[in-house]
Amino acid sequence: MLHLKWKDAPTIKIVTCKQTDAKKYLVSNVLTVGKEYEVKNETEEFIFVIDNSGNIGGFYKEYFE
């Protein structure tokens, strides 16, 4: 299970949260607008970062710049 090792994996890049206006899910409790996050993994649609809770979370790329 590779996703269990992502927290200790090297950071791919740093992204900044640009908005938390989600249509379907509540993301404002784990992301802060203007804060930088370490990207641990990335797919075509999602970015996996260490969020405000200290855990790895997968979010749509539209939240970041």
C-alpha cells in the first residue's frame, strides 16, 4: 500500500491554496486560502498534500495554483 508511505516521501513541489469553494465537499476545515502545502503525489485530476490535520489528503487541482 504505497499511499501509507506518502507522508514520509520526498516533496514533489510546493503549491498554494487559492480557494476552498467546493460544490460538493467541505474542504475549508482542512485547507487554508493562501497557505502553502507540500505535494506528495499527483495525478491528472488530484493533488495529494499534507493538509491542516497533518494527514495526507487528495484534493482537486482547482484549489491550488
